[in-house]
Amino acid sequence: MNTKYIPGNPASPVWDTEQSAAGDNAVSSPQAFAPGGAARDEVPGRPTLSGRISPTAPFGQNRPPASQPLKSAAMSDEKPARFSVGAGAPGDRLSLPVSSFHGMAGRSPAMRRFFSQIQLTAPHLRIATLEGEDGTGKTLAARTLHALGPFSREPFVPCLASLFLAESHATLALPWCPALADQARGGMLFLDRVDDLEPRQQAQLFEFLLWFDDQHERSARGASTPPHQVVVSSNSSLRRMAAAGGIRGDLCSRLTAIRFMLPPLRERREDIPLLAQFLAQRFSQTFRKPIRGLAPDTLPPLVRYSWPGNVRELESVISSAALQTESQWIRSIDLPPLPGPATPEAQLSENDFNLDRVIARHIERTLERTRGNKLRAASMLGISRSTLYRILGSS
């Protein structure tokens, strides 16, 4: 007998908070996926087999008496789907229910905190920031904040921050409401990659936020309604960028009063089996193939891999495997090639402790991560851009 997950419950599985708890890198034991196991029935805030709620709900969430139905602002109409995963003894294929929370899946401590935080914050926020590496799910998280907020029936308009500001023109003449902001009227405007903005664009964004605050006060008195919520995303920590001079301090203060950190997939490896199941089911429906789940030999290479592209890369891998497989189970031979352990050359470089070469390798890897963006690289390194140029010029 399996516990039924309730979509919208903060403890239910979802994706993409600020910090991962110790032990996030550990892979869940087979018991954690066993139907009816204690690890599933006693999760805080989730109904148990008896219909009661585990006594320790996250973030002090109000828990209704057992006689009342569990209600949540995030309740959705999605029904749990059954998945199969090759976890446990060789040859085992366990079938268990996995529910999606606005298209997100995960049950690691970091994700549970994230879901609880957005449950508490979404109904009240006006300006917020989502920070995380490429592929961690920032756009999906923004859509979730919109869906859980009081303006979920109004538009959600995503746009690159640089394109939005380019449309806004350099003159901030009132009424200062470019077409994209007008499309988001009454809803949420999502500006992606604010960490890529040049100083002139940062000034424009700051002026837009001043206009946004003024319009919000006017709308409370019956004037026309601007976007009710503005959420931005960044691949780097905006506070660290401000400390390094990479972004205006006043702009950073306005954007990060409420912020969410989305951890990389390598820091929550216990979510990989659940995410792989969720994606396998999705692509089974997309490709109209009778895929039942993952074969027992599929999970080990997925869990070992470091996933530099995060959930987006895992999605691509499972999509390719689902398309290629001729079986009802996604097997390891269906997976595209994943990089293995470090080569002897890489191991040799890691054993080279010469300070100049260590610094050079670290800067090189950081620039690879930022795709050559020196402003973001300097922010991640905790140094100014001029210092980075000086180091690069002397190497």
C-alpha cells in the first residue's frame, strides 16, 4: 500500500534553498524508495498511512486537525503518476507513486526547505531574486512563485533583462512602461540574467524599480495596475557581485530583500533517482512510448556524474535515452556517453601545488563556467574585474 502524495504540500517532491544541509550529497538508500517504508510515511508535514500529519511540519507550518482535509494555497489538480525505478537489489524494479509540484520534483532537505519558503513567501512578495547555476530551474521556480501567488490568473511574462531594458529605451520618460511590462500588467514580470547587465543597464533597471514602486502605490489608490510582481534571476550571487563592485549596491539591496538559492544538482544527488523517474514518465507520454521506468543498471552512472548542466542536462539525457530505448525500461546502454572519472592528466594537474599554476587553473575553470564573462567570473572569484584583468595579463 503506497502513501498518496498531495501536490501543493510543501513536503511533497519538487525541484529547483539557500544552503544544502549536510549530507545532501548522499544517495538515498533503497529503503527511502520502498513503498510504505518508514522513510516515506513519516516525512514531516506529509500525511501518513493513517491520514494523520507527521508532527514536525517545516517552517512551523499550520497543521490542521486530522479530522479536517489538508488544504494548501499550492494545491493543484495534478494526480500522482506511478513510476518504476531500478533501485535496490539487482533485478529489482520498484513501482512507486511520484507527484510533481508545478512541474518540479525532489525530496532532498534543500528542496523541502525551498518548497516551504516559496509556500510562505509567494502570496506576499513584490520583488524577489532567484540565484543558481545554469539549468537549476530558475524559470520554473519563478513560474511556481507566480502560480502560488494571489495573481496567478494574471499573465506571467519572462524576458532576458538585457532585452527588456533595450526595449525600454535610455530615456526614462513617463509613462515608463515598455510593451513587455504592459503585457505583464496585473501579473508577474520575470527578468532573467540580471548579472549580465552593464552599468548603464543597471541604472535603467534601478529607475524601473523606482517607477514600479511608485506605480504600485498609485494602483492602491485606483490608478492603472503595473505588474504586481517582479522576479529576477542571476547565475551568480548578487550580494557577492555588489561586494566586488560588479553591480550597484542600491540595486542589489532592492533585488535581494527576498532571494532564493537553487542548489546545483551535484549537491543534492539523492534527488537524481526521483528526477530521472519523473522525466522518464514525462517523455514516455511525449514520445508515446510504453516506458515503465529505469532498469537497475541505469541509476549508478547517473548518480556518479557531476552534472555541470544541472537538471537541464539530466532532462536532455533522459529525453535522449527515452527516444533511443527499444525496451519498456531505460537501460544504461540507452544513455548517451557521460564523462567518467578524471583522466591521469587531470589527476596530475590536481596534484600540482604550485600556487601560480593553481590560481591559473582555478581562473580558467571559472571562466569556462561563466562562458568567458569576466564580470561574472570576477564576482564568483570574489575579486574586482580590474584585479582579474591584471592576473590574466601577468599569466
